[in-house]
Amino acid sequence: MAVLDRIRIRSSGTAGARGARWNSGAGLLLALVATVLRSGSFVAARALHDTVPPVQAAFWRWIVAVAAVAPFAARETWRQRALIRRHLGFVALAALLGVTVYNTLVNQAGMSTSAGQMGLIMAASPVAMAVYERLGGRRLGWCRIAGTAVACTGVLLLVGNGSLAPHFAPGDLWMFAAMLSSASYSALLCHRPAEIGQLAFLLTTFVLGALMPAPAFAVGVAVQGGFEPTAGTVGPLLYAGVLSSAVAFFAWNRAVALIGASRTGIVYYLQPVCLGGVALGAGRARGRAAANVRT
């Protein structure tokens, strides 16, 4: 019996280790997918900077996201409506930080800074997440602190073109605020009520995130007017709503649930690389479209 007990313990330990490795690998892969898709939102924000006002772009992005997620999440959300009402304060705060504020600030940043600069600033997200962890009482260790300091210095050097005392454009400052909002959202996800399903949480935050800027959207339309729906405006909004919001947020939230906010955030150091690939692909697509028009 003792031998059998040892075999069972060893087997359960092996299975647990395999499960941990699977969660780690899946979490990092999901975080990478989310980072690549979110990189495209910076290109989209820059593409819309002179055609769609920031608040209008944010509002329509989340309307598109709600339409994309609702067919998959509406039933679960309805079943869990009592749970959602119980935790409405938490869900509303997550929607405010991760949906309304973050996206509006990204669109505002795109008015006066480049997509590349936005990606470089966003790469500082893991630094902010580490600070939030320390404020939450978790010890980081000297290696983590040193790595965070190096990363922070690197971001400042890149953004400031080699200077540790850079001159920031207004869009850079808006993007720093967006980065802090996104990092706050990721830190908040670690405390998401486990009883609320992933899809129900996603749809509820999207709906609230679309409703919050609705008054400002209405005022903006009344004062500034709407925008002309063309391929150059609708295309970026569809990309931002479906891929950079619905798909990317689902992948990111799931990654945080699997491996935690700090490990998920490390993938954001690849943001400039991902953004470069997305921008290159977008540039080639525009080139092919222009060539087709000429022919």
C-alpha cells in the first residue's frame, strides 16, 4: 500500500507540473496574440487622427466590440446578471480603466504622435505593473527591480531619441496616461471575481465602456458633426473593435487569469517589434491598394 501511495503522489505531482507548464505556455501565447492585435490599434488611431474625433472613435470602437462579442456572451451574461449586479462596482471600474479611459487616451495620443512612439511608450507597461505589485505588498526581488530599472531607462532613451531628459510631445503624454490606465486594468484583473464568467465579464465591461463616453459622444456629434463613413474610417474602426478589442481583450484577460498580470505584462516588452510588423503589413496593404487604383 505504501508503494501504491508513493506512485499516486508521484503521478499527481507529474500531472500538476505538466498542467503548470501548459498554463504558462498558453498564457504567454495568449498574451503575445493580444499584444500583436493591440499594436494594430495604434496604427488605426493614427489613421483616424484627422478624420474621426477621439471620443467618437472610442464610442464606435466599443459598439463594434459589443456587436462582435454579444453572440457568444449574451446568454452567459444573462444567466449571471445577479452576480454582475453584486460586483457592479468592480466591473464598472474595470470598464472605466481598461475600456473607456484607455481607448480614448490612445485616440487622443494618435492626434499628435506617431504609432511607433505610442508603441514604445506602451512597452513601459510592465514597469507600471511591477510598481502596482510592490504597492500591493509583493516583494519583487533585486533581479526584478534591476530589470525594471533597465527597461524604464531603455524606454526613456528610445522615446527621447537617446536623451534621458526628453522633450515630450502632447501625444506622448496622453500615451503615458493611456499606459498607466492599461496597467491599472491589468492589475485589477487579478482580483476579478472568479464566479463571473470570462465572456460575461468581457461583454459587461464592453457595454459599460461604450455607455460611459456616450454623453460626450452626443455632445461631440452635435458640436463637431459626425464623420464620413469611408473605407479609410470604417476599416480601422472595424479592426479596432473586432480584433484589437473583442479578440485581444479576451486573450489578454485569459492570459492574466492563467499566469498573472506581471508575467503577462512582460510580453509587452515586445510591443515595438509587434508594432513594426503590423505597420509594415499595413503599409504594404496600402501600397497594393494604391497600385490597384492606378491600374
